[in-house]
Amino acid sequence: MRNKLISIPAVAALLLSFSAQLFAQANPASISGKRQKRIVVRNAMVIDGSGKPAAGPLDITIENDVITRIASSGPAKAAAADELIIDATGKYVLPGLINLHGHTQDERAGVPQPVEYCTKMWLINGITTVRDAWASKKVLGYRDQIAAGTLVGPRIFPYGGYFDGPTPATAEQARQRVRDLKAAGFDGIKLYTIDRDLMAAMMDEAKKQGMRVMHHVGVEETNAWDDIKFGTTSIEHWYGIPDAAIESGRQNFPSTYNYNNEVDRFRYAGRLWREADPAKLDKVLDAMVAANVAWDPTLVIYEASRDLQRAQTNPAFAEYLHPVLEEYFKPNPDNHGSYFIGWSSTDETYWKENYRIWMRAVYDFEKKGGLIGTGEDAGFIYQMYGFGLIRELELHQEAGFQPLKVIQHATYNGAKILGKEDMLGRIRVGYKADLIVVNGNPLENLKMLYPTGTDTVREGKVVRGGGIEWTIANGIPYHVPTLSAEVRKLVADARLSKSVAKPTK
């Protein structure tokens, strides 16, 4: 048999491809943000999102944004011409994090802020999916741009605001609002203050239209019992849960209380959980579980209320806080969530107690079989996009959950709340290839997930470690150190210009 000779052009092409792969391995910035046909993550310890322990070393093969193979790691092989190899030796791989309460913001108080700041901040913190709460029609465009690869960011599920004006005043108007949101292309509905009869109509129509509903239950006629009765997908934050367990049916507000005055609103919110009757609260939690009402507690967004100085002096602000957002955070009654005017040690003491009771309720809810997710609500109250979600994970651990359960909250549980548990939230063959490669073990220290990294002790020496090395979202690998440098430059340039634009409204 004659030996087949490989043509010189073919050899040249193979050498060129091999050289390109070597260059990509040595210079990850060169392929960051570029869609890849095939990616192999090799030699990884894998936390798959289901709550079971980490396992490895494993190789994960991704083809066209889908996980096609997970197998025990074998001998290292040279990359093929059309694949990217990510060496995850000594690293942990998790499903991409799911932020159930995000806001895709391109302005604060009418002052323009680049949307890329928000979306890139999410990616460098390992967030690959965001449920946008009260999304505008502009966010529908951002969703489509991200899907098309023309905007860098995580997958977005926009939930339209039920209360966009004019506010529905009748049952038929409530139903029509649901139909309008569906026709506009929103994935679900964000519900805020609503009367019981209108909630009955809109929830009935939402079920008919296949629209999931996230409900921020404020101080209103409805509370968690109505979410249980009408079948809300998830309760956001917490107000309506202790409200439903108060003996008198209403918190004991002072006569001067004004809900629209946010200093009043948040000051007395810090005294709500102490008024809930424990026996009644237990029944509320049982009923939520029975009705499959999930809970997205967003513990992080109120944390400044219990420790204002900590919130105002976040070390990450130095490089990652955009000046427009920084200005919005300053106490100002015109800005939602900027309510720290005359905030006292007494207010913080009440809020510390509030957190103790609240966290216990969240823990008990899951123990009873309830479904808990994670959201940040960042862009308000000293919380930066992405950083807020990592802090939320730390607070879930403070509430008593083991890190494996915390990661499950932020991955598979989030997918279930979105109704996407058959494609997101797990490292599993056939699922979307949303995953993160972490420089360390987040089960040992959740701070490993921050892009700023964290100090660790190795062999008697203090070293700077942690941080996410790669975020893979929508089939696109993002080299997080490269993307983080882009965010820092964006912030530095904005500060250097010293020219904050005038409000656009």
C-alpha cells in the first residue's frame, strides 16, 4: 500500500491552526468574547449545581453552546483546529450563577451610564442569567443584542412592569395589561402594590398566557396569603410574609408614618419581623411550600440598613464603582433607595434583629421543602451589579446554609424558578454551556467568587488568590481578568473625565 502524502498547503494549515491554539492558550485575551465552536474544560473539580458534592477531575466538552460530554480526565491532548482548551487543573467549575432580581440599567436618576458597565459587571462575577425585574422595552432590545452577540452580557429574561402607566384600574384593564406584556415579548411580569380583586384577575390571566409572576409584596391590601391563593411564582424580598403573620393584621406604625417617605418606610421595615407571630409565620411558610410559591429573599439589598459604614466603605468601590452610580447612592430623597438621612445606631440595632428573624424564616422555609433562589436588586442602596449577588451568597451562608446548598440556590434553584430547569442551572450533558471556572474552592470560601479575589494561606504563605478565570455564557468564553480590566478602565475613564452628563429627563 502506498503511503498517502499530506500536501504542503495542508501541513501549513495544520501548523497555522496549532500555532493559533498555542497563542490562544498563552494569551487568553485574544479569544475572550469570541464565540467558539468547541470548548474543552479539562481536569476540573466540578460542582454541578444539584447540591451534591464536588467531583473530579473531569473534562467537560462544549459544542455550539451545549454540554455534550462529561468524563473523567485522561491524558492531555493537543487542541484540535477548531477547539479551545481551558486548563482547569486546581480549579473548580460551577454552573453560571442566576440573578433572579436584576436591573439592566443604562442610567441613574436620568444621568446616562453605559449599559456595558452593568452587563460586564454581571459577567465578571460569574452571572450568566438575569431575570430583569420591571424591565423596560429598551431591555427587550438589550436581551436581543446579547443573544445576537452585539452586546457583551448574560442571558436576560425581561419581566415587564405591571404598573407601567396608565395603571390598570379595573379587572378587564388588569387582564389587558397582562396580554399587552405578553404581546410585547416579555418573559414574565413584575408585580408591585395591587389590590386583591385586581390581583385575582391579573393572576388568572397570567396563568392563561403562560406568564410567570414575581411579586414585590409591599405594605398593601395583599400579602403572602394572596400569593399562596393566586399562585405567584416567587415572592421578592420579604415584606408580605411577616405581614401575613401579624396578629392584628397590620404592623404597628406610628401615627406620623408616611409610606412614600422612604426614611419612614425603611426605618419601620426594620421592625416588621419582630411583630410576626411565630406560630402564624409557621403556617404561612407551610402554605407557601404547599402552593409552590418560591422565595427570592434578596438579603443583600437591605444590608446597609444594619451596617451603613460597611456598605459605604466597600473596598471594591475604589476600582469598580462608576461615578454615576456613586452619585446615585448618596442620601437623596429624590432617588429610590437613597434613604439614609438621619440613620441611627437604633435603626441599625432593629435591623440586626430583623435579619436574625428573617434569616431563620428563610432557613425554615427550605427545611419545610420551599424553593429559595438568589437575587441582588443592585443599582440601589450601595450594591454594585454582580458584587451584590456574590454578597447574597455569603448572606445565605450566614443564614445557616452549607455552601453546596448556597450554590444550588444560585444555580439550579434559580433555573427552576424561571421554569428553565431542563436547560439551565446544572453542569449536565444536554444543558446550555453556562459555566464558570474559579481559581480556588468556593466551598471553602465563597469570597473566591469575587473578581477582586481574596487572601489565602498556602504552605504558610499569604497569597492573593480566587476570582473567576472564565465565564462561559451563550457559548462565548469571557476571560474574566481581561473583562475586569475593561470594566476598571471604563470606570477610571469616567472618573477622569470629571464630566457627569446632565439628566436626560
